[in-house]
Amino acid sequence: MGNGFFDRMPLPQLAHLGYCVARLDRIGSAETALAAGSDRLACLSELGINMLQQRLAFHLTRAEIPTTLFHEAFAHTMIEADLLEEWNDALTDAGYPIEEASALFEQFIRSGDPSHQQQLMDPQRRASVRVRLQTGGADSRHEPRTLIVMPGRDLPAKTVWMGVFSLRSSWWARSATPVSLSEVGLTERAHLQEWVLAHPSILGPGIMIVTFEFDRWWSSGGNPLDRLDVLGLDRSGQLVVAELKRGAAPDTVEMQAVKYAAMASRFTAESLASQHARFLASRGPAVTDDEALNALEEHTEAKSLTVETLRQPRIVLLAASFPPVVTATAVWLREMGLNITLVRFQAYRTASETLVTVSQLFPLPTVEDFTVVPRSNVAFTATQRYPTLEWNGDDYAQLAEVTVNPGVRGVLDLCAARPGQAVGYADVVDATGRDRNVLRADLASLTVMVKKRFGHANWPVEREWSAEAGEAYYSMSHQQSQAWIAATTPENPAVSC
């Protein structure tokens, strides 16, 4: 079991960092934040975890336990981690924030009697749990009695990282140190804003600056004091409302930008040209409003500005980081048709200079953006890995066979009973008796099922969000309704006399 130092576990694969060992006499719990990718030197593989437990057991008891026993004892934990990754991949593809997707997984894995988590401890039932995750949730014989949303757990996750290096020669490089703008004495207005004015491509390709720090609003109820950071114009003729934050974006930054976009949507070509002329005069020689208007029109592909395009500004948020509430809201706003982009910057310090990287955080490109495939008549949208396909009678028949989740069946049955009519989320709650949060987990499992089992990006019912009502609505066409009813009606119903 080693060289006599029973409280040490050698880590030979970290030899490039020096002589590294795990100190078993100092083992204990740690906060999740301490495992951040930026601070982590290495991760143990599944075999490495088993070896660590073997070494710890020997340190405490001097008993030599084969790693195969640890593998058998903790295989269910590793499988749960794999299921979580598969679940999160499917739901984040569908637009769910990662935190919400993980919370819904916790509801699923802890539902059932016994719970799905307990069933993973039985090797003979693990496959059925995986199938249930991909086919719409709990088995009808094991309905969830209590669903609990647990705090985040320390499970393996995919990490996107970036390294910045200072090159001194063809063979020597030094890693740059990530820093905040405040740490290197840089401010929002004197530095970050000036970078954007000098390099509008920070906000995205094809953007020109119209004006900045605009606060000349007018209202019959009094003049608002709001100051728009940067206003741009893209090649399509759409206005670009940019909100800049030197550090982490506050929780309400997207709502602030939506307000600015609403006010900016009232610009006309003439008023926009007037403000652009003021901007150009502040940065160089004076120009007339007509000259400014000509410059704006020449920038667009159509060589003109129309009320229709000016009425639909898009939003760009630029910050060092974004909290989950902002990213979740951005995803929802984009699903509702508002063009919003999150751009992240990061400053780095080397021995002689400060560097800044800029990258688009949302929306992210999908695998389709990086691949070349034969032309197909199947349509993909920018956020899908699966095609949008029409649900046919065979699909509904197969769906009826595998769908036992009462929340999912409730949506399908209600929509089929009211073809062409909208069925509200509250209607499904009332009809099924499901708790609203439980129903969310039910419908999240439907998203997983239609992707993994049917290969569809779209649900078997239409979905629309009503901002006025604050809830989702579902519907079926008459053809879809007939297909579902036919799939769920016994071919030879019993006749009583």
C-alpha cells in the first residue's frame, strides 16, 4: 500500500508541478466555490477517486480494500453524475438556464417511491432509471410523493476556459493574470466606453456608433433623467442599444436596457441624424444633419433608414460577468423575439502591460455553426441540435405507449379535447392536481424525451408565452388532436350490456 507514509497519496501525474501528494490527515469538506476551475490544479478520474478512498481507508484502518469494491459501492453516484450531464445538455439546448435545469434534475432524481436516486443503487434498476429520464419522468407505479429542490452538488461539469499568454520568444511564454478593471485603475466611462467608441466591433460585427451618453429624452409627464451608454446602428438598419458595466452586471441590467430600447425605438431618421451630427462634432469636424443622415444611410445594406427597422432596436450588454438571473432573463427575452446579446470582457495583467479579451457569452454558437453537411429540407434553428419535424400518427402512437407522467398526459389530453384552442398552464394544474413546480419538472422531462427518444426539437403540442397573463399556453391542431385521441383510444373497447 505504499512506502510507509500511510497518510499520503502520491500524485505522480502532477510531477510537472513538483512532488505532489494528497494529505489524508488534512481531509475534510470544502465549499463548492473552492473547486472553481480557475483555482483547480487537477481533477481525479473515477479510478483516481476509488484509489483515494482505498488509501484513506488504509490510513484509518490498515485494511487493504480492492478498488473494485469502491467502484461497486459508489457506481450509482458516478451514474447519477452522467445522467445530470445528459439532462443539462438537453435542457440548456432548449434554452433553460443551467441552474434551473440542475434544479429540475434534482426534482426528478429524488422523485418516485423508492426515489430514482435510491433505484440507482440497484444495478438491475439503473437502466430503467435512464430510460425513465428519457421517456418523460416517473413510472406510473412509482408516482413522486414529495419533490425537493436541493442545493447545488459537487458533480463533474464541463468547463469552458481561456488562457492568455505573454510571448517573449519562440519558445518562452508566461501566463497572464486575470484582473478586474478596478484593480488596474480602469474606469467605465474613461476607458471601457472609449474602447467601444473607438472599436464598435466590441459590440458585434457591422456596428457604427451613432451617439453616446444620450440623455435628451422628452415626455409629457416630465423629462426622464436616464442616460443611455452607447447607441449604435447595424448593417440591417436596426438600432443597437448598448449598456456597459465595468464589473459584474447587476441583477436588473437587462430591464434597464429594455427601457432604453423602448425609448430609443421612437427615434426617427431625422432625429437620429441630428444626434449623430452632435456626436461627430464632439469627436472631430462639425457636420450638418444631412451629412450625418447620409453617413447613417450609407452604413446600412439598404442605403436607407425606415421606421420599421428603427422601431426594433436590439440590445447588447457588456460586462465582466453576468449573474444567473440576467442570463435566464436574456434567454427568455430572446425566446420571446427580443434580440439581446451578452458580451463578456476580461482584463489580464502581464509584467509590462494590461490586456483585455472580449467574447460573446450569449447566444452561443451551436455545433451546426462549425460543421459542413449535405443540404437537407429539414429545418434547424440557431439554437437547436435537433430538427423541427411534424408529429405524425406513428409518433403519437409511440408517445402514448411511453408517456405515463400525469403532467405530460394532462397537457396532451386537454389540448386534444380542445383542438384549435389555447390551454393555459393554470388549466393543466387544475385538471391534473399537480403542484405548479412539480408540473414544471414534468414538462422539462417532456423536453428531454422528445429530443432523446424521438429526435425532435419541437413538442407534440404548440407552445406560446403570454406576457400579459404571465404563463404558457398550449394547443393542438385538429389533425394532431385526432392523432392523439386515436393513439390513446383502445381498438376494441369493452362493451357492457
